[in-house]
Amino acid sequence: MKYVIFIPDGSSDLPIDALDGKTPLMVANTPNIDKLAENGFGGLTNNVPEGYTPGSDVANMSIFGYNPADYYTGRGPLEAGSEGIPTTPKDVIFRCNTIFSETDSMDDFNAGHISTEEADELMKGLNEYFTEKYPDFKGKFYTGVSYRHLFIYSCDSIEDAEILSAIKTMPPHDIVDEKLADNLFGECELAEEIQQIMFESRQYLKDAEVNQKREIPANMIWLWGQGVTPSLPDFEETYGITAAVITGVDLLKGIGNFAGMNIINVPGATGYFDTDYEQKGQYGIEALKDNDLLLIHIEAPDEAGHAQNIEEKIKAIERIDEFIVGPIIESLKGQDFKAAILPDHPTPIDIGTHTRDDVPIVIYDSQRDGDECESFDEKGVLKGSIAIKEGYTLMQKLIDGDY
């Protein structure tokens, strides 16, 4: 038996006036996904436990088969896991965004989608700036992809690391146009140290050569999503099957690494609108030859939701159908297989950020007839029989056929 889980990140939505009250999933042309829905099982699920911020980290940890309430320690540690960065229990790993703030507000949470090459110069420059000015500086910056980077702060004790990990920080994409001062961390000494690093970064970044050439300069860093390194049970030992992950997003690679999954790096997988959908599909076909399960994640619909770009969201969903779902399902014909498709969370166009609402899910089983599911969208799955309210249970239910 082969298994594949398609994760079109943030693809579910609310009714949009410009689409006559429909959603991008409803209007997108998706013949391959439609076949799965019409012959499969449909329903709703929720990947974000109550009390958790509806981020891709928490939501995808659920889809990967791990209860965030048991294993989630923060977004930063998951991204560090994708890079294989060594850490200690005293290290707190932050997500580090390069941002643009001209008016003391969050004017652009990704600094105009800065290139990785440009950002790498800035991360190296920040390390030099802080270590030269503060010889006992406790932190280090690590380059990621585009605007998504890491900062690791070494605390004096495990207790301090636990305190710093527990401080509430704000995702920059959730506070666009809001005042930075209204979204700081609190007044404890550790929080103030981190905030000082954020605001002092401006001293170096405002004069950095890279920024002199950019229309939207990366003139500040924003630290958030922090935590200590998690410990996930090995996936194959837990579920009895081998698994591979394809994604352009580091935090999902981190989850996969911590769980002992095989990470398939695809050339051209950017985590943005320009990701190479066709390459992802072809690499997915190959990955299923050597692995029982493939988790294939596509970030573009989520990015379109954040940008409040209806056209790009519809286009991303259609490309996922044409270049990823269609070819992979075609390659599995003649074999026993199960295929699930679901977003990790909604990213509604009208809101521009994630919500904790239920998401549609379709499961196709080559050995069974489906239910009354009509289509893979917020309305079309409602006649289906699936009611998986705790998303982290999906993995075992998919394997057992208990849906």
C-alpha cells in the first residue's frame, strides 16, 4: 500500500464577494482533485488544537501525525532542525524575519521578498556587527531562505531558556501595518534583551550595502516563534511505514528531520508563487518508489492569502492540480494506494492571515467506494462522512482505514 498526503497550504478560505460568494477552491479548475473527491470520502478536520496559534508549524505537525500539545516547542526549533544546527538545552531558537519598517510599524513582513543571496550578506553582517560591539554576545544569526532566517540565543541556564521560550511573541505576518511597540514581548529582563537586539539591528542594516540597492530595504529584524529543540518519536517506529517529505519550507523539513523522515530537496522549490510545481510532482513520483508515504506540501496558496491576491491563489490551486496531484495519482494507478488532500489551516483573502477554522479534507482509497462527497472545497465536503476533529489522529486513521 502506498500513501500520499497533499498539503496545499492555506488554500481554504471564506466566501469572497469578488467571486460571487464562492472561495478559490470552489472556482479553481481542478479536474484531478475533483476525481479524488467524487470517488473518495469527504469532511472537515482541524489541525490546530484549542489555545494554539494557527501557524503552519502547529498545523503541519498535526498532519505529520504528532500532537502539538505533546511535542510542539516553537517554530524556530523546527526550522533549525531542517538545517541540522546543533543546539543545547540552554539554546532558544527564534525565527528571524528580515522586515521593512519605515514608520515604526510592520510595513512589510518580508522586506519585498528579499533574495536568499542578499539576506545571507545581511545575516553575516549582523553576526559581525554584534560580536564586534559585544564580545560576549550570546546570539548567532543563521541564513535561511528569502526573508525566513534563524537566531539562536544561548541562555545562562536551562531555567532561563524555559522562561524565554514561554514569552509570547507575535508573528510578523499577523501584525502588518500595526505599531511595533504594540506587539513587543513584555518587560522581563530576557525579553528586553531580545527586543534590544531587534531594534539595534537597525544600526547595521540601515547602512548595509545590500539595502542601498533595494526598493524595499530589509532595515530591521523581527524575532518570534521561539523555543527549545523538540524530541519527536521516530515516524517509522511509530506508524510502521517509511515516509518522505517534499516542501520548500524549512520548518516542515525540520519536522520531518526530527521524525526521521526522508527529506527530498527539489530544485526550484521556493515556497512562493514561482515554485517549480512540475519538478515537485516528478520528484514526488520518484519518492513514492522508495517510500511508503509521501507528504507533499505547497506553500503558494498561503502566500497568496497573506498577499490578499485572489488571482494568484486560484492559479496556485490549479497548478497543484495539474502538475502535482494529476501526475502523482496517474503514477499510482494499478497499485493499492490512499491519497488525502487537505490544507493545514485557512488563510482567507479578506483577512490576510491564518485562522483556526476547520478545513476541508478528501481521502481517496483505491480499495473502497467513497461517500457522498461532491468536491474538495469548503462546501462540497459537507455531505461526506469524515469528522476528524483532532488533526493529529489523521495519520493513524489513514493507515487503518478508519475514516
